[in-house]
Amino acid sequence: MSEFNTSTAPHLLTQFETLFSVQLTDETARIRDVLTQLDTQLFKSYTKPHMNRIASTVESGIFDPSWAPDPPRGKSVAERDPSPYVFTVLLDLVIVHTEVTTTSPPLTARILRSLFESTTTSLITTFSKLQTCSLAALMQATLDVEFMAQTLSSYTTEKASQVQTDIYQVLDQKTDNAARVRLQDELGSLRGVLKRLREGTRAEFACFRRVKRATVGADGQGTSAGYGR
């Protein structure tokens, strides 16, 4: 529908105006409005069920009693894995990516950006419901949010980035100064954990990486352009 609205319909209207030597200014505006409304409805009909499932997965995961466990004795509080709900959400998005790229590739980025925004909204909504945030919860939440953000970095938006910033403000309001200080002390270890996770899941979430485009340099040799993690 988006392609029809932006390309096909304008082309057909232009042809009609040319063939019959008429101007369809008002009609064109009305047709554009109707097509835009249809596009929005179709987009929501596909994304809404996924958004609802993501919200449910995030909330049940964070309120699970096993979320944010204390570290084993002698281990850094940063030495932990992302929560199971994180992988559930990401694997659901892998399925979405596969569905969209095989049926309507131009919509892939639009849909995944929307679902990533929805994910960050679900995260901040759920974290806002926490009464307090212990050091383990603060570290787990930070790891969960950062791992999702780095995995879906190709589909981030200004809104998603802002919500991510707001998440940390929400968490900060629910913790104490001792936990804040410990978090700062453990950031180096947390970066190491994130690096390990990024390398360990590279193949699992390869579909989210931007494809490098081959270009031809002045010497005739192929070079790469674009982005990748």
C-alpha cells in the first residue's frame, strides 16, 4: 500500500491528467488522504499483535521471580546473561524480519523500527512499575536494555534512543546511591560482557545487521560501503 500510495497512484493520476488535459488537484488530495489512511490501518493491523506480544513478554519476564539474580559468591555483579525475555523478543523479531523480507522487503525497516520503539516503550512502562531497584536489578536492567539496543542498532530511531535514556532515569529514581556507585564501578566489566554477547550472538541475529554494499573504486577494485557491527 505504501508503494502504491507514493509511486503507483501518482503515476496513474499524472497519466490521466495528461491524456484528458485536466487538473485533478482536489481529487488527488482526497485520494492521497484515503490511501494514507488505508496504509496506516494495514500497518497497524500487522504490527499491533506483535506489539501486544512484546509488551506481555517484557512484563512477565521482568516480574518473574528469577529475574535479576544475585551473582554467585566471588563473581562480579556484571557477570550475568541477558534475561530470557530478551531473547524471546529478539527471536520473535527475527521471525518478523523473515516474514517481511520474503513478502514485502521495502517494509522491513519501517516495521522493525516501529517494533523496536514499541519494545523500548514496553521496557520503560514495566520498569516504572518496580517499587525499588537493587544493585542486581539495576545491573540486569542495564544489560537487558543495552543488549537489545546494540542488537537492533540498525533499526534505532530518535524516539527509541530517547526512551532508552528515559529508562535509565526511571531506574535511577528507584535505586540508592550505593547501587549507583557500584554500577559506575562495574561499567567496564559490563562492556566486556556486552562485547562477548555481541560476538557470541553474531550469527543468531545476523539478519539485523546492515548489509555492506560493494562499490567499485578508482582502481577498479571492489570496496565496501555501509554499516555493520
